[in-house]
Amino acid sequence: MQSHSLGGGSLLLAWQLKNKHVLIVGGGDVASSRIESVLVADARITIICPNTGLHPLTKRFINSPYLITHHDRLFGGADDLHGVDMVLTAIDDVEQSRIICSLCRERKIPVNVADIPESCDFYFGSQIRDGPLQIMISTNGQSPKLANIIRKKIENNLPKHAGEAIEKVGQLRSQLKDRAPGVGGEVGKRRMRWMIDVCTSWEMAELAKLDNAMMKRLLDDGWEKNTVPSPEEVGGRRERYVLGTRSSTTPSLATIILPVLAFAAGAASATAVFISRHHNH
Amino acid sequence: MQSHSLGGGSLLLAWQLKNKHVLIVGGGDVASSRIESVLVADARITIICPNTGLHPLTKRFINSPYLITHHDRLFGGADDLHGVDMVLTAIDDVEQSRIICSLCRERKIPVNVADIPESCDFYFGSQIRDGPLQIMISTNGQSPKLANIIRKKIENNLPKHAGEAIEKVGQLRSQLKDRAPGVGGEVGKRRMRWMIDVCTSWEMAELAKLDNAMMKRLLDDGWEKNTVPSPEEVGGRRERYVLGTRSSTTPSLATIILPVLAFAAGAASATAVFISRHHNH
């Protein structure tokens, strides 16, 4: 906790945009990547950009079934900010960008102006997505290229099925909450401890294979008896011990002999990543 | 771009807090981790919490040289939000939390209420920091424990010296901008291309060793002649070819024979990570 050990960074956040309205000024390459990032968070989008400035990908988004409104014109002033929760601009006109930024700041609307860091309340970073799993890599503007290189390395080394495992654990947690409801208190603590025990005693690949029947048995035989059964005890398969019967498509000696090597070994197999684009401010 | 392939996630951001004022209501364990996250981004902090509720770590922060103001009392209402840019609450009183949340929303102040997702404009995730490099892992609230497990795996597999490499590349980029100034246009594009060439032709460990003399030679002999000299051509050492003279403390055969294995090999060596705490909403 020395005074030089912190500082100089950003506050990394997972911003919530469900039912929120995001205005994107501009429709080029950068704007199209903004659209994608914002759609991931289920935002309603308005794009202001003359038709002539639309990138092919932006056009595809506008013509998609997503909730996107497009105005074929330039930014028209303060009226365009009415009811807007966030503004992202990606236009070449630096002066206009600065005007939009000050209009936003007067109205306390969070704003990002591409390529003008001082006009940004927040930056974008390199991102990875695998279902409910999202990872952002930021170099705090020092090197977008190295961010990108690191992103690829992380992507190649992500545990297989990480996204599926998280999804299943989320479902299990929600079923557990139905069975043992209540916010905080003793039951909340016991729920948390048991979920941690499940996550640490099962492999990621085993968690990913949880189905409804297995979840029910896990809750009946595990939660109710305050223990964590193994995957095979609830009808699944123990990934790391059962050589030959492993259902994974990439059996690897390392994952059987030395579980600690599993992550490095995973680098050799493809990882399902839905979105992996480089986003920069 | 199918309608079911996106959505369900968050917008991951690197929020800027330099010269901003963050109010933290509460002083317990969660609050102390919030203080740390916010100090990373150079915010000015006010903590409102009775002395009796302060976690030892919170006390240490309050007594540190950081810009932290502490009020030994409970939240006092709207007046406490005057001039505040962001609010984080971590108190046990659910009703009070909801009141603070609505006061913030009326004033368009971004707010995070620990443990009440619907009262959060944003969530926290598991984080890694290595100098200018920051990485966030979010499971969108599905499984904080798996986020933590994935964070540790990423941390153990991060290229050694990644943070230092980013720092040096940032310095090189800034020296290049002094030498060839101008926003956007042809020179901007040429700068970007050359920086990408440097980042892709030098190893991370080589970039990390750049000093001022090497940077000058790299710019004189590289940028000016539109080429990228090797590390030894500017007075450094080629990490992957020079067996025996490598100055790295962990020479590894894999990095000499198969550069593609370098990342996996890096997993075996400790990585300098300054902050690696688990933050949850």
C-alpha cells in the first residue's frame, strides 16, 4: 500500500445497457465495432451518419433485426441527445467531436470520442467473449497492438468450455436460490460456500456438461446433505481420471497425469470465442 | 451477425477517474476493495462510514497519503452527493442502499450498490494489473468463483514482462510523436504501421528491455529509414536466438527452439502482478 504502487490506471467496469439508449455519431469502421460492443450489452441504438459514410458492416447492422435506428444526416445539436444514456462518436471532424463532448458533459451523459482521449469518460479495450464470459485487456492507451497480442494469447489459453461452464454454474446457482431463498444472512453464506466447493472440486469441462437431471441430483444429494458429489455420482463423467471413456474430443495425457498442466495443454486446442475484435478508443 | 449471437452481456469499459470524486458509502471488506480499484484510477475519494464499521484495510487506506476524506457517520442524504462523480455503496442496509441508488439516478451519477444487481449501473469483475496492463474477467454475475479461477489461470500464463513491454512501447510511441507530430493523416498512419511492425517483430521480453539509448537508435535507424532493426542492431539482445547470454532469469529451451511455445512456458514462471483481487458487484 505504498503511494507509488497504485495509480496511473483506469477503473475497469462491466457497464449495464439493458433498456438503455446509446447514440453513435458516425458510421465508419470504428463506429461498426462500437455497434457490436453495445449490442452485446442489449442497448437500443441510434446511429447518426450520412448514408455515404456508412461502412458495409454498419449497413449490415442497420438492416439486421437488432433495435437500431439510423438517421441519414449529420449530428444536429443538443436535441439529438434527448433521452440518450451514452454517446460514442467516431467521426473525422475533430471540432464537431469536441462540441458533442461538451454537450454531453453538460448533461452528464457518459461519452467516448474516438481518438481524442481527453474527450473520453471511458476507453474501450481489446475484448474476448465466450457466452457469459467477457474479458477486457487494456493497456491504458499505451499500446493497442500489444493489447491485441495479449488478447490472442489469453484467447488461445482459455480453458475449453469456460463459457459453457459459467452458464451451467449460473443455472445451478439460480436453482439453488429457488430451493433455498433469502438475501444475505446464514443461508446466503451457506449457498456461497457450497457453490465455491462445487466450482473448486469439479473441472471446468465437467461443469460444462451439467444438465438438468444432474443439477437436480447435485442439489438433492449434495446441497441437502452439505456435500459435493463427484460428476459420476450425479450421472456425469469424471474428466481427469477416466482414460479412454473421456468424451472430450481432445484427450491429452497431460490432463490425466498432471491436472496442473491442463491449462497449458488447452492452448493446443481451439477455443470457442464468439467475439474477439480489437476495440480502441 | 445472427440475432441470437450477441446480447446478454455487458459493455466492458476502462472508466477514467483522474480528478474525479468518488463517494464510497460503507467501510467494510467490500468497501476496502472498492477503494483499491478506485485509487488505481487516481480518483479523489470520500468514505462515509461510522468508525465502528471500518475494516482494518479501510483504516489503512484512510491513514495513507492517498486523497481520501473520511466522515465518521452514516449517509446523510442528497447533500452528500454534491459534486460527486460516482457512488459505490457497500452497506448491509438494503433499504438505505435503494434510497442512495434513486438519489444517484435522479442526479445521473453512475452508481454501484454491492449485492443488488438491479441497483447497479455497472458491475465489477475479477482484475489483474501489471503496470499499465489491466485485465478484467466478468462472468456477468453468473459465477464470481469461476471468474476468479479463470483470472488465476490468465495471471499464471501472462507473458513475463508484459507490463514493462507496454510501458516501454508507450514511451517509444510518445518519442515518435515528438519526432513526427500531427494528428491523423498520412503521418499518423505511417506511425501506427511502424509501431505495429516493432511490436510484432520484437518479443515482449525484448521490448521490456528498451532503454533511452536503444529507443533513440531504433528511431534513428528504424523510423527514419522505414525499417525495424533487430534488438541487437540497436544495442540490445535477441532473446530467442542467443543461448547462454540471455539476460532473462528463467532461460527456457522452449523459447529458443519453438517461439510459439513461449507463452505456455511462461506459465511455469512467476508473473509480477501488483493487484489481483477478486471484486464482485
